[in-house]
Amino acid sequence: MTTTTVEGLVPRMKQICGAANVITDPLELRTYECDGLTSHRSVPALVVLPATAGEVAAVVTECARAGVPFVARGSGTGLSGGALPHQDGVLVVMSRMRKIVEIEPVSRRAVV
């Protein structure tokens, strides 16, 4: 494992998720500084919005390889602060992953 700055990950994240799904603009990054618990805030260094499980795996692999912290987040409606980003890390936002794969009503299980 090597330690890389987040800026060094940007080109690879754009390859993985597409340039439109990688946020580096400081004003846009502020959108992701907290979840529904607004009393705790931390602006992430980078936000990526993968669309598939494969993209998520590739993003996490790159972060781990580079020694860059990452936090996974849904739509940011939580009230616990559980999706608070790391200021020197990558916030992996899952909101583009909206496909229903399977629903099992009897067991009350959904794969999305």
C-alpha cells in the first residue's frame, strides 16, 4: 500500500465512474458535508458516484491501494452522522444505484 493524495486518484476515478460522476469543485463538495444530522460537518476531498457494484469495488480498491480513506453514503438522509465524510478522503455516494434486482415477499428480502 502506498499513500497518495486524493488529487492523484481523480483521473482513475473518472475512468471508473465517468467524469460527470466525480466531483472536485469545492462548492459542489459542500453539498456532501453532512447527512440529515447537520450539527456535524466535514467537507470531503472528493466525491464519486458509482452506478454499479463493479464500479464501487473498483473505487474502493483504488482508495485502499493508495491508502486514502473512504466513506460510503446513501442519499444522505440519515440522522446519525454515520455517513460523515473524511476531509482528506473520498465519499462514495450510492444514490445512482437504484435498480431493483430481486424481491422476495415471503422472506421480506430485497436485493437492490
